[in-house]
Amino acid sequence: MAVYEPEEAEQLPPQGHVRVVYLGPVAPHWEVHGVFGERRVIDDFRQRALARLQLVPPHDPQFRRNRERVVKDAERERLILEWDLGMDE
């Protein structure tokens, strides 16, 4: 994995696009779909995101902290991140 300075990373194109979908109140609560990008990058991101979100529905107080971690991870990997919570935010 290449290391870039923050201002360099902002100028690089995204490596992919992922959509995080809330499935409902019964576990598993989440799915992570790759829209485009290298399969390995998407799969690695999916694994980390699901580890943070697996047992946390959106109304759980822990969700806000874990969501921020997922957002920072997507930024580091230069992924476009889209959330589908099934409701207006």
C-alpha cells in the first residue's frame, strides 16, 4: 500500500465506490456492496466495515462512532462511500 501525503491523496482519483446498506432490525444488519473498484480493495474494506457495524443497528449509540471509523477508513482507501439506511437521515 502506497503512502501519500494528505494533500496528494486529495488529488488522486478514487479507487472505488462502495454502498453500505442497512438490512433491518434482524441481524445481520448490514451489507457492503462494491459499485466499482479493484475487488481486493473492496473486499478488504467490506471485511473491516462489517466488523465495525455487524451487531450495531443505526439507532444504537455506538453506531455514530463506528460510522465515523468506517468513513475515515474509506477516505484512507480513497473509496467513494454511500450509505443506504432505508430512511431519511
